[in-house]
Amino acid sequence: MKILQWQPNVPTILRGGRVVDPVLGLDEVTDVAFARGRITQVGSVGEDAQVIDVQNYVITPGLIDMHVHLRDPGQTEKEDISSGTLAAAVGGFSRIVAMPNTDPPVDSAEHLSRMLPYMRKNANVKIEPTVTLTMAAKGEAVSDLRGLRRKGASAATDDGRCIQGSAVMFEVLQCAKDAGIAVLDHCEDVGISRHASLNAGDVAQEKGVGGQSPAAEEVMVARDIVLARTTGYPVHIQHVSTAGSVELIRWAKQQGIRVSAEATPHHLSLTEEAIRRCGTYAKVNPPLRTEADRQEVIRGVRDGTISVIATDHAPHTRADKDGTVEEAAFGIAGLESAIPVSLSCLYHEHGMPLIELVAAFTQGPREVLGLDAGTLAPGAPADITILAPDKEVRIDSSRFHSKASNSPFHGNTYKGAAAATVVDGMPVRSG
Ligand SMILES: [Zn+2]
């Protein structure tokens, strides 16, 4: 592929691409102009700038991944801010939401204040910092959400864990409402899931390991819906994996209850069968489910029940993923396969309109998090992703820019690629 390159810091026109911006309701071949790091115009633009020919490419607002584990501080052998955000840029993301379950977790204003300049210094794309809902993500004492919001936290989540006590979650939502901070929840009743390695089903039985009943997720989704209704404050359900969860969220939205949800590229494209082919590289939490679950998650994305696609990028070392199914860590390093997998599965195979798919990576996160991002509207930051939706790519995890290579997509060929990522008008990565 031709490498897209241009002079930074001069007014630029991306000419003749298919510009897809769900927030603007735009899907047409036109130009996008930017200068001094901001979008200046969308539409036919004159020549008073360097002109980059992007015919045959799709130009979108910079894609946002609202579920990324950067492992920094504490587990930088798996990933760090620099490597994780480089993987994001290569994957087509100009902005990511960093989960707070680092070591130590981000649960205090002091920690957040220390991290913010460190993140800014080392990041290759923009990072939205998050904090834990409860102190040390123990599910007991609620964090100082108001103070953390004031210090710059974009959202709060105990991701990786789920608050087991409904009274604590009720208090969390009341505090979050008072603080005006978005709540993202990993739904798992651990009394039911017992941290089992796989979905409760044929593959778990065949491997002789415990299985997580879909009920472990659905019980907590139902609880969160009830608490969102009671408090009038929105809850965002992370990585939805079961048909029952999709049905509950669809029902809640129909009732006008303020819930939103995300799905991952792996739950959209794989089932528990992947364990047979990929072994522990397909071990993830929540687990890959059945084909019926997968189809319902796809239906949920297509009908808008699930408004966000996010990777749950969970980098691990080889040693973490070696060993038996029960010993291996949960997680998939997803940043560098998300766009090929999502375009293949939803756009090419299921005929989802491109503008709707782009919305799941732009408008969806923008609305859940209240971000001033995810659009090419004049005045917005010149964060842009350039896609080659028909380009065939083979995923080679040994060439990931992430420190990790734990991917069940390794060796597979997909249709659709991120060609370049632009942050504040600067080409961060192209290929
Ligand atoms: Zn999670």
C-alpha cells in the first residue's frame, strides 16, 4: 500500500476520500481540511494547502477504543503507555480509554495527578484516564469520585472485577451522579462464575474445566439496569457476551432506562470453539460463548442496542498465556486486529452500513463518555483515521507493536485495514 505521508504543521487537505462521519450524518466523497491541529472544513476545498490524495480511502473521525489495558504502572513487562498507544495508533485509534486496574490501581487523586503528565509524555495517541469505582477495586468503599472527576478522570470502572454487593453499586451510582462521572461496569457474579476459565458448555466439558454460566453476567446486567432506573443515572455495560444480556439491555433501552453497552471484536467474531484451535489464546473474560450468543451480540450492534465496539485489549506475556487452560491468564491483545476483524465480520459478512460501524468507534464512545471527540466538525481536533476497507490483511501477532502477541486471530486473513492515524493533524502512523 502507498504510504500516506505529509508535512506536519502546514495546512492540509485530504482530497477525494469517502468521508464517513456519523455525528455529522455524512457519508460522501469529499475533502477534509485541517490546520494548526484542528479541522477547518469538510467539503470541497480550494488549493491553499498541501493536498494529499486519499481517493479509494475512507476518512473517518479518529477512532476511539474505550476499553484498553495499558498495564502501566506495575506490569510493564506486558505493556506500557508507549507500546500500548503505538499499538493503538497502528490499529487506527487516535484515542483510547485506559482501564485503571494497574498495579497499584488508580483510585486516588494523588495517583491520578502523578499519572497524567507521565501519560501525556509517553503516549502516541490521546488517553482518557479512568479511576476505580471503589478503593483498590475491592468492591467495598466507594472512591472519591467527585475529587477524581475534578482531577481529570474521564470515567470510573472496577473492570476486571465486578462490585458484588448491590448496596455498594447503588451507592456508587449515587456518588457518580453527584460527581458527573461515567460508570463502566464489568458484569460478573463471581458466586456463579467462580472465575471459571471458559463458557459453561461443550468445550469446557471436553477440556474438563469449570464453565461460567451466562447467568453470571446476566444477573449483574439486570441489577445494573434496575439501579440505573432507580438512580436515573446511566450505566455502561462492558464487553457484553451473552444473548440474554443483549435482550435485557434492549428491553431497558425500550423502557427509556439509561444504559449503554459495548461488544468486543472477539465476541462478535469467535465462539467457544476457538479454544479448540487457539488454545489459551482464546481464553478471555467474559468467555467466548456459543454461536447463538454471538449472533445475538451482532444483532445488538446492528440494531443499536450495543452502541460501542471496544477491544478490551489485554496484553500478556507468553509465560502468562502458557500452561493449561486453567492456569493461563484471561485476555486478548486486540488493538492491532480490531479494525480488520470488525470490518470483515460486520461490514463485509453482515452488510452493516459503514456509517453505522464507524459510529460504534466514534459517536458511541463520544456519547457514553461525553467526549469532545469522534467527529470531523469544524473546530474539532484534527484526529482522523484513514481506512482501506477492502484491503486484505493477514494478522501476524509476531509483528504487533504491542509488547504482547496473545491473539487468537494470528495467521488469519481479514478484509479491511487501518491505513493511517492522525492525531492533532500529525500523522502518527501510516502503512
Ligand atoms: Zn472486564
